[in-house]
Amino acid sequence: MNGPARIRLLSAAAHAADTERGERVVSLANDIDPLTQREAIAAAQRVELHFPGFTDGRAYSQAYLIRRRLGFTGDLRATGDVLADQLMQMERTGFSSAVLHDDVDVADAQRELQRFAAFYQGDASHNAPFRRQQSH
């Protein structure tokens, strides 16, 4: 994202502790159209989208729809087979947190998020392309 907010990285244990807090959570399989779940998503504090395998990216599209078309502002969490090299794309499509796969090193994941400082294209959080301000 072109700003200070970064995706929150969680271990399976931290995710389980979050789940015990009693938040209103909607979990969607990656073959569900989020637009059909509009009311449930609007009432939720967190929406969890599942990646059954790192090669299945349907949850990216779901995330984008949930943020842009449904206007969801709560926690949008990636679960399942979440790897470090997917985090930047997850962040750009609207995810605000991700449960890292057990064998993913948190330090590696943090480094992956630092690879690019900004993007020219818009994303789920930014409508306009990134442009540097020119001094006159």
C-alpha cells in the first residue's frame, strides 16, 4: 500500500486467540461470490478468506470485491496456504491481516513487505496512480 498501514502478520496461535474474542466473523470459501453474502459481510467485524493452495488466487478477487464494491472497512484476513511472497499482493487487493503458514519465517515475511516502497497503479486502497509531487 502507498501508506503507513501494513498487513498484520499472524501465527496460527495468534489467529486462534483472535477467534476466541467473540468478534462477528464471516468465513468464505474461495468459490463463494462475496456479493451474495452482502448482508453478512456488512454485519461482520472480520471476514476470513481462504487460500486452499498457494496456486489458487480466487481469494484475491474476493478481497478486492469486498473492499471496493461492498465497502467493507473491518479486518479482511487471509487464511490457509499463506506464503511470504503472496503478502504484497494480498495487501494490495485489500487484506488487512494474514495467518502465515506454519513454515513461514516472520522475518522473511516482513522483508518481503519492504521490497517496494510505492506503486504507480491504483489498488484496493488507492484509486489514483502514485505520482511524486514535483516542485516548481
